[in-house]
Amino acid sequence: MPRIARTIQNEVAEPVQDELDLNFDIPVNIVIGDVRKCLSQLPEQTFRCCVTSPPYWGLRDYGAENQIGSEITVEAYINDLTAVFREVRRVLTDDGTFWLNIGDSYTSGNRTWRGPDKKNPARGMSYRAPTPNGLKSKDLIGIPWKLAFALQQDGWYLRSDIIWNKPNCQPESVKDRPTRSHEYVFLLTKSEKYFYNWEAVREPTKNQKQYRSKRTVWDVNTEPFSAAHFAVFPPGLVEPCILAGTEPGDVVLDPFFGSGTVGLVCLRTKRKCVGVELKTEYVQLAQERLRPETDLFLPRAAINVI
């Protein structure tokens, strides 16, 4: 039960959120709940790094009321995420980094309903938002940069735009534009000075005899997860973020935990992780996915679900 605090002036009782019962002796903590409520229960300056991929606007129906990604307008979606990531900034250490993967969307052309995909029920949306103000039918909306600039305006330092190039991208049936094969990963920080281990992510030159600083185009294949009807955050995309942004033993946050890729990479690189996930079904998938890693590296119970 939440504690009750009284304001002396007007004697109105207001709930005060207790901090979540995280156990940092255990490498993975998973919090079940809406990120908009759960993040406020995390202590300040706890995490060295945040790596996440929020639900994309208007793409999937996760079956939850008022879910992020189902907003009627792009502006509401951007506002929701900006508020969430403001809390992320609060719980990051001063030298922490925030790695944000985000994809784009096209306008719906004023179509208001999309039926379910037989292979992927989550792709069906009971409602499709109308064409945003100022845009036209079939326009590319530009959500990644709208969000990046909103976060910059909100106080984040926008340090890098990384292109996630997908060599095995999903084919599209469109005949009037190129097939989309990339998404963005933005690197954001709380201040001008922050922890970034460039040596940990050096990459070999073409002749394989020398190393260079990591470039801003990352070739990473998408990876299916047999237990889910959706593509998961690939470990190859997450690992450079964690290696560059943390040291062994540091704690990493993923406020949209999904199937648990960030937790998986943390286990493999000897970091700790806290994930927040709205759907119990996905938490169960994440536990199944992480359990072989915990059995391999850690003989005792290694996942704490709150």
C-alpha cells in the first residue's frame, strides 16, 4: 500500500509512491506495470545507461488500454515519450548515456481501421489515426527526428544519430518508393561530459589489421524470436550501446523491456539490468529467454519479478 503524506496547509491526503523493491544482488529485475507510473518509483541516479526501443506509433496493438503507441495524434505520442524519458533522465547517473531506438511511420491516408494479420495478431489496430495536421496521404511522418528534437528541447544533449541498417530487412509490397531497411538509434546524454568507452566498441578496418572508432552506420540483422509473433530487439544492436556506455557491474535500464534483449546482453557482459514491461505475457517470454543464460552463468536465482 502507498504511504499517505499530509500537506499541513490544507490537510489534503495525497499518495506518495514507495520506491520499488529492487534487489541489486540479483542481475535482472523485471517490473510489471505501466512505465509512466513505475519510473517515478525508481531512485534517482541509479542507472549508468538506458537502452530501449519504445512501441512505434500506430504500428501494433499490444492489447492494453491507453498504451503508448496508440495515441490519436503524433504530438500526443511525442509528448508521452518525452515525459517518460524525462523520468529516465532523473534516474540516470550524471555521466550516464541514453540509447534510443525508434522507427518511423507513414500517414494512413485517412483509413481508420486495419484488420489483424493472421501471422501476427498484434499488427491489427482497431483504430488508425487520421493523417496528422500539415501532412498528406502517404507522407513519411519523420517521427524519429520529431522525438529527437523534442528530447533536445526538454534538456537532453543529442550527441549522435546512428543508422541501424538491416541487411535482412522485411520485404515490402510498395512499388512507388524504396523498401525501408533502416531505423535510428539516438545517443543522448544528461550533460556535455559523460562515460563513453570508445575502445570497447572499436571495429576492424577493411584489411583487418587495424582498428578504428565505431562509425554511425551499424549493419545488424533482425532476429526472430520463436516464442513471439514479432521481431525482437537484436542483441547485436544492443551490445555496442552497453559496452560503450557502461562498465562491468553497472546497472542498465530498459523501460520497454519486451522480450528481454537488454537483460540478455547485460547477463552476457556482466552488467545488471532493470526492465519495465506492461504485459505479463511478455514478462513470461523474457523469463523463458533469460533463464538459459542465468542457468549457464549464475547457479542461483537471478531474475527478480516485481
